[in-house]
Amino acid sequence: MAKSIKELSEEMKHHLLKAREITVKAEEEDRDFTADEAAELREHMAKATAAKAGIEERKGNDELRATLAALGDDIALNAKTDEDGRRQTASGFHLPEKTKSLGQQFTESDAFKGLIAQAPNGKFGAKQRVQSEMFGVKALVTGGSDTSAGSLVQTDYRGLAVGLDVFQRPLRLRDVVTPGNTTSDTVEYVRVTSVTNNAAPVAEATSSAAPTAPGGAGALVNNAGGGYKPESGMALAKITTAVKTIAHWMPATKRALSDAAQVRTLIDAFLLYGLEEELEDQMVQGDGTGENFEGLANVSGVQSQAWDTDLLTTLRKAKTKVRTIGRSIANAYLIHPTDLETLDLLQDNEGRYYFGGPSGTGTAQPLWNLPVIETEAVPQGTGYVGDFRKAVLWDREQATIQVTDSHLDFFVRNLVAILAEMRAAFGILQPSAFVEVDLTA
């Protein structure tokens, strides 16, 4: 006979309490789990998880939605507008506002404030120990360790942001590509692969007789004053690209979660930055296989420029190809930091730096009247120049943040998983508007 929701709830509660007892005992004795305790803990967690799954199977749709809302899960249920005019999901999580960072919106949300209010004095209790040998947890952010978030509890929010910035590179590729939006999981667009322009002056017809002989490639020869006009053409290809998901997560203790400034920093300066860094890498180097974008480096039809005399000459000739062959106006260079350094250090025959030397502004300013985007997404020895307005980034779901304690044994250990993810698609509309440049002599 199938168990009722009440019976399953009691069963889940029983096993969670047993698991909690094992965890508390190990923490009070300041030791790791024994082999028997680890096995018993796994068994209790597995049974609790099975009971939870049984509850969800037996609940109706309305009950299940209410349960998800109570758990604080933001699963993008139908959004609606609240009394304040802000968009929010069915679970009550407000969608991002452009006037505030995502981290600030999260820590100011009713869901986050409600979570903090559940704990006495806004604290979730003592520090939780890291049992990484059993569960493989890495880089845990805790509220008490001197080598983790504990050392930052009294630290000003800006201090943590500066600390994370030293590991981050500037991301500017988004600034020059065309932004787009999509509500589908698949984007179809037209790619221009070639253009043939045969426009020419045509004499007036002097005879109504049709041509008597075909010309090259089946074209009719303008015989006997037929007055035929030349034919031009444009080769197009329909490209289908799937929306891809970029995501990562990190663990944190509930004690660390109670520090709103710290959580804002983790979201804005680490999790969201990580998404954008991978996005930039994908737009340039994605190989189009699996869950990867089809990046600029792997699109068929992109022009190439071989090394010619020196860096400045090579880069200038590449810009010319964008104009004369691609029939486009280049709007940026993409160059690896090491190659940009080589450019900055170029000197004339009298030892004078071309770009101002140590006191100059460097090539972060225009190179051949174009802005330079310095990025490690481009491999050393290779550069790109092109009309990046003919590259489109379609946002399907801009960056979102979710928090849960349902991962592994996080519930009984006062841990949470903070997940950041985004969904987008990328496409090159005209490959010939871009040139891959060989910067190696």
C-alpha cells in the first residue's frame, strides 16, 4: 500500500534528524566521520531524498508550487507584475532590475530577507566543518575560517570586491557585438556567404532575336544586339544555432549567507563575472560541438591575413581586407595581452616609442583609428579585426541566481549552494566582415 504524504513527511524528518545527530556528534568531537558513520549518513540521506521524491509525486500541482515557493526555489515559473510594478516569478523572486546589480537585488529580495529572519539575530549558528574527503566539496566559503569568509565578516564590502578583481580580466567584447533577444531555445538566422556584383553598362537592344549561343556557366551571350542585362547574385545560408547554457555554482555556509554585503560580492564580483568570462571565450574560441558556441575562430568564411613586414603593417592590411573584400567598416581589433605589449614596446629608428612609451596612453587607445579590445580569449600570436556589429549575441535568459540547501547533505550541515547561470546564442551574420590576423613573424 502506498504511503501517504504525512507518512512520507514523518519518514523524511526521521532520517534527516538521524543524519543531523551523526553530524553534530562529529562536530562536537572535532573530528571527521568514521567509516561506519559515513555509511550510515549516506543511508539516511538516501532514504530522506527518496521520501522527498515520494511527497512531490503525490502532491497536486498547486501544492507542489507552494512547496517550491516555500523552499525559495526560483525556477522561472510564469512571471507577473506585482503592486510595485516589478516583475517576479510565481515563487516571489523578483526578476533583475537594470538599476541595481544582481547581487544587490538578491540580498534586498523578500526571499533572502525571509531566510535571514528565520535565524536568531540573523545568524545561522556555529561554523560548519568541511568534510571534503567524503563529499568532494571544494573551495567552501565559511563564516568562521581565517582563510575563507570568516576573515571577511568585519571587512568592508569594497575590500572583498578589490580582492576578487585581481583575478579578473576586463571584459569588453559584449560592448561591440550586436545585442539581441530570443524567447526560443533555437535561433535561425541568415548568413551571407558571398556576393557577386556583375553590374555593368548595357547597350540598348537593336534586335528582337534571342541570343544564339550560351556563354560561360550557362549565361546567354548578348548576341545580335539583344540588350541583355548581366546577372548578379548573393549566396545565403540558413544557420540554426541552439541556445546554450553557461553556469557554475559555489558552496557557502548559512553563517556566511547572513552577511548580505559578502553575498552581494560573491554574486557580483565572482559568480556573474565567471559567466561573462566564459561567454567571451565562447564567442571567440567556441568550436560549435556539444554545448559550445560556434565562435569567431571556427566560422567558415572568415578571411585571413598573413604576417607582412611587421605588426603595424600586418594589422593595417587586415583592416583593409575588411573594407575591400568584406565590404564592411571594421569597428575593433581583438588582441592578446602579450601581443599588445609587443605593440606598446615598438620603437622607431631613434628609440622612440610609437605609442608614447611608459608615460603614454598605449594601444588601449585607437590603433589605426580603431579601438583595441585586449582579451585572453584570443590566443597569443593571433588577432582579429572586423565589423563586430555583424556578430549577434541573443540573450535567452540573462544571468539568474538561485540558492538551495537541497544539494547532497547541505541541509543537515547548514550549507547552501549558490548557482549562477545564463542562456544565450551567438552567430556571425557575415564571416567575410572579419579577418584572422597572423601576428607571428
